[in-house]
Amino acid sequence: MNPAKIRVTDFDLRYTIESGQPLTFFSDYDPKKNRLIYPTASHLLDIKFTGTSENGNLLVKGSSPAYAKRELTKRLRLNDDMKDIYSRISTDEFMANAIKKYYGMRLTINDPWETTLCFIISQYNNLKRIRGSTRKIVDLFGTEIKDDEGKVVGKRFPTSEQMMHITEKQLMECGTGFRARYIRNASEYCTNNLDLHKLQNKSYPKIKEELLEIAGVGDKVADCIALMGFGCLEAFPIDVWVKRTIERIYFKGKEKKIKDIHRFANERFQNLGGYAQQYIFWHGMHYE
DNA sequence: ACCCAGGCGGGCG
DNA sequence: CGCCCGCATGGG
């Protein structure tokens, strides 16, 4: 089958993949070739980027062109008008620099359950270890993905129901530490009490409210899931890097409460807090 | 050796 | 309520 060719503008595959979103944790990316192997629910997509961040193409193998286009348009938020978004979140020199440095970095939309797991694992953790743990879970317990000839080409994330049967000890062996208990609980809860897919078209406050019912999911993780699992651009997750960076840039290094930072971000970035946050996080983390 | 990481729940005042 | 603490584990 011919590869799908998708025109993209204001898009950078590398920054999008590497910027600490769930995609980072369970797909294979080769920066030299600018090529991504990405497991969706049913296919293993082989994605190659050519061109520049202003004007490029995605060449996608591994599925029909129609599927590839539909899936990636959603997952990589290809319909976002980045020029408009940038003009609205570029409120000062720091934001302008962040946008310039990581031009084309998109938010992504990931499977809600995968997103939930990734961000439960993320708490009080670092990117390298989050990646290691999630990959190990997929390797050990994931579902096989087959191509048209029935050949196994990769694995995808286990469902909550599949994960319900993984013991705490097995989860600990994946390096999840004290989060193993939360993972077990979330697997049960999202199998028996909360169907994440039914939150799909709900409002951000409603989605967050429901997510907070999962033991092991707090304010920050719920915002991450709302943003990267459900696409709520008004969510503004505040982790240590975002907090630290905002205090440094906008409050002369003075410590602020999470609540105050939420208020600040709401006033400044309005319903595009999620995008602003992604640039603050990634640029702030690599600052100096 | 020591400190920290895309935080959270529980316990205490 | 707000604040403080412990939590597993590997890398700097």
C-alpha cells in the first residue's frame, strides 16, 4: 500500500515526541532519521517527517492512508492553528523565546487510559524512569499488534482490564515503586467504576472532577490527563518545573502557592493554558 | 554520600 | 481547610 502523505505546517515531530508527553514513553523515535514508530489502538504506524518545521510532510506506512490521516490529525492535533495560538500565548519575552526555540512543538492527544497510567507513574519521578517503567509494562503485559499478514509487529499498552490482573509485586519489578498501589487501584477503578471513554465529550471541569475520584490521581495528574488524554486546552498542569519556572520568570523567584499560579495562568493564557504550559515546562526545564 | 524527580494520600493542628 | 511527611528507585 502506498504511504499516506500528510502536509503539515508549523509542526516539529522531534519536539512533539520528546517533550515529555505520553508519546515519549511508548513509541520509538529516531532523531537522525526523524522517524517515529507509533502504536495506535490497532496499527503500528511508521511515520517519517520531511521538510522544515514551517512546511513539511508526514509519510505514513502501516495502515490505509485514510486511517493514518484521520488518526494523526487527531493525535498530533494537526488542525490546531499554531500561528493563532502562538500569537495568543506569546505574552512576553520568555514565551517568545520558548516558542522560537521549540517552534512547531504540538500538544498531543493520547488514549485516556494510557495517559492516566503514564501520569500516575510520572509522580515524583523523572522522564527517563517514567519511560523505562511504561516500556517495561508494555513489553511484559502489552497486546500484540499484527500487520495485514498476521505477523506480530509490535505491542500496545494493556487495557485497564488486562492490568487489573498484574500484581503489585510485578508492577514494582517494572520500577514503579510506591506508585504500584495507585496503578492497581486505577486499573480496577477504570474497569469497574469509571469508563474513561464516556468522558470523551464532557467539559473540562466535569472530566477533572471524575478523574479526581481515582485514588492516586490528584490535581496535577488530573490536569495532565484532561490535557493530553482528552484535549482540554484550558487545563494547566503545574509540576515542579512549571512552578519553579513561573516563580523565576514572573515572580522574581518568590515562592507561590499552586492556587495562585493557577489564577495567574488563567488570567494570562485563558483557554490556551495547556499550550502555554507545555512551552513553559519544556523551555523551563532546559533553561541554563 | 546526598539530593532530586511532570505528586499523592494521610495525619495532624 | 492548610501544612508536612513518607514514599521506592535510579541517576547526577
